[in-house]
Amino acid sequence: MGRVMQLCTMPADVAEAVAEWMAGLTRAHDELGRKGPVCPFVRPADEAGAIRTECLRAESGDGIEELVAALRRQVHRFGEFPASGGREPLDSLVTVMDGLPRHRWRLLDAAQRRIRREVVAAGLMVGQFHPECPEPGYWNPSFMVSRSPVPLIVLRRMAFHDILFLHSDPALFAEYDRRFGRWYQEGKVPAEFRALYDNAPRLPAATGRPYLDYQSIPLLHALHQPRTEHQPESSFYLAGQSMELLFSLVLGEVRAAQEGMVVDDLGRCGWHLRRATAGMRLLCGFWDLLSTLSPAEFNSFRDALGEASGLGSYKYRTLEFALGAKSPAMAARHDGVPAVAAEVYRALHDASAYDDALGVLVRRGLLADDDAGHDRDPVAVRSAWARIYREETVSGDLVRWAEALMDLAETVGRWRRLHLLTVERIIGYKPGTGGTAGVEWLRDVATHHVFPELWEARLQLSGGPA
Ligand code: HEM
């Protein structure tokens, strides 16, 4: 259980910056992607006197547990405020986190994710804002709509338009549907909202059998839908779906490892890297199943794939971005698909695991801040990694952590190479269903490493302690 942050008086310069930022939200913005103010809610709420502002004093050692505890307490406080005379839908609570060190601002994103479900279940919405917040705008995912001058969270009541933020998660959507579903059944709703509502994934109906319900087993089997009667397609289909789930698992572990790095807890980071790597090894194992497909067997169902290709895997792309292999062009492939674009762009704009690893090197005095940022200096980064290997023994925490990062990087490389090999034996040099040159394209992709300077540092190493 974390320390509970105390309410404090907001410093005057912070109050001024927050007021200016909120005034900006009442205006239009060229990059917003639609007409009207950035936030249509702020002006009427302000005029109704429905916005409360509070400040919490964070301490430099505060981590995710303290932030989650603080958010929970603010949710509780919000519930106890007297309603603002008939204008309840406008009620909101802005809480500034004063004193949170810069490299920990991002923990607010993780804290928001952690409490989101319970907040939404209470009919509320929680949004986090800070100078590096990766949340993309709904109408233009390149517009960084949640960047504020200081870290803060906003609580407010769920509103009809919140379908924009709740449509892609079935549990969150169920809460929305419970409150606003009637509007869609009865009235006229904007076409954009109607499309989100109709396409939102629904939780399956309960069967009353604990085993079947816990993991939605009937739905799971119903989702196994090979398109032909050829048995080999089942292996391909199952491998694809299982790999998707495993991408998601590895991504979750990578994000958890990042939380460890942000608070300089390398033990915790290593714990999650270990499981991320185990997930990648499982992913590699699926190529053993797929390499049993003969060219003729694959061709028996290839036409049924149409243009379906792993290039459309937004989970894989999100995972690549989380590992630091980012590409705006690859993100743009998912534009116009509301259910997935937000996740891909969030990862594109968010710090990667490698950014966080370099942050650790900076705070350990091994790398200058300027050499770790956007224009990172590969020579300096390489030397920092090499120094760890030269100076530490195998029991040193930094060496063990660096090798845990390497374990993950290597299994990512293995997955890519096994994909290449398997594709080469099944389709040879035919083009891919996604329209690339196939094997040649995959060969090029497979030459790239995640955490590149960690690999390159090997060049600078000879004998030595580790
Ligand atoms: C065994 C049959 C498979 C073949 C012949 C195959 C072939 C290919 C080819 C040729 C590409 C290049 C893009 C294109 O033109 O389509 C590709 C990309 C990709 N495939 Fe596969 N694939 C297979 C199975 C899978 C499976 C089961 C997955 C798991 C989800 C997968 C995930 C991916 C991903 C994520 C990419 C994009 C790679 C990147 O951007 O670096 N593939 N695949």
C-alpha cells in the first residue's frame, strides 16, 4: 500500500499555467481534425462553476502505487462533493500532481489504466494529462490532445460522447451501454457514434458454468473460423490467433517492465522481462507448427486469405513500437480504424522500453541526458552499455538487467528470423498477401535489432569480469 499524497496549496505559477491551458481547451485548434473547441465541455462547465481544482503534493520517490492510491482517493472525494445544482453532468475535478519528477510523469498513464475500469463502473471518466502524455486525439491521432503543462488528472461524469473512448474495450463499453444504450435504441444519434456503437465488441452472455464463463470458452471456440474445409488451415488459423494473444501478453509484460525502470527498480523490471521473454519463446514455438505446412497445403487455403497479412497486426506493431522500433508510416496503415488506431498511435508517441532503459543509464551516471533523448548519440549509448559489461561482474544488477534486455531482444530477433525461414520454405519467393516482395522484404526486416546499441556494444568487449 503506497503513501497517501496530501492535499496542498497549488503554487501560483502552476495555477497560472493550468488556467492558461484550460483556456486553450475552449478554443479551436488547426490540428484537431474537427470544428469547435478542443474540449466542448470546459467552457460550459466553467461557466456553471462546476470545475474544482485541487493539488496533491507528490514526493520524488512516489511510484505507481502512490499514484493509484491518490487517484482512488480523488475518485472518493469527487463522489462526496455536493452536486452543482442541476448541472451534475458538468461536474469535474482537476487534480494537479505537484512535485512528481519528470521521468515519473508517465506513471500517470499506467495509474489511469489501472483504475479506469473501476472508475467507469462508477459512471465516471478519468483522464490523465502531462507534458509527455501519449494519448492521441480521436479525430486526428497525430494531435497530442492530452498534453498539459504540468501532470494532472481530470475526473468527470460519463457523458453520451464518451463512446469515443469506451467503444473498443467490451467491459468499458458494457458500462457505457448500460447508461446510454437506450439513446441508441430510441433516438437519432450521429452516424459516427452509431457506427462505433454497432461495432463495439460485446461481452458474451453467461452460461452459468464457471469454467466456460471465466474464459469465455464458447466464444473462444466460436472465433475459430477457418474459411475452407482444408484441415491444414486450422493450424494456420490457430497459430495466427494464438500469436495475437501472445503479442498482447508480451506487450503487457514490457509495459510492466517499463514501470519498473521508471522507478529505478531493476529487480521488478527484470521480473517482467523474464515473462516477456518466455512469451516470445512461446511465440517462436508456433513456427514449428507452421513449418509442418507443405506448399500445397498452404496453397489450399491461400486464396481465402485475400489481402489479409500480418502487416495488419496492430498488436505486433504496438509491441514493436513499445520496444523502440517505431515507424509513423507503419502506424498510418491503421488510420481510419477507430478500434485500433488509438492503441497504435499511443505506442508511437509513448516512450519505449529502450527509452526507459536509457533513462536508467542516465540516472546511474553512465550516459548524459542529451545523448539519451530524441537525437540519441549511438556512440555514447554503445559506450555506456559496454562500460557496464566491463566494470560489473555477473552478480552486478546492471549486467543482469542488460542481459535480461538482451534475452528479450534476442527472442524478438529469433521470431523474425523463424518467420522468414518458415515463409521461405512454404511460399518461396512469391510475393506476400500484404503486397510486399515477401521473403526479400522479411529478410530486410529481420536484419534490424531492437535495443540496437546493446548489440553493437559487443564489438567493444573483449575479456572481462562479465
Ligand atoms: C505460415 C504462413 C505465413 C506466411 C506465408 C507469411 C508471410 C508473410 C509475408 C510474405 C509477410 C510480408 C508482408 C506481406 O506482403 O504480406 C508477412 C508479414 C508479417 N507476418 Fe506473416 N506469414 C505467415 C504466418 C504468419 C503468422 C501466423 C503470423 C502471426 C500473427 C504472422 C505475422 C506477420 C507479421 C506481424 C508481419 C509483419 C512483419 C513486420 O512488419 O515486420 N505471419 N508474413
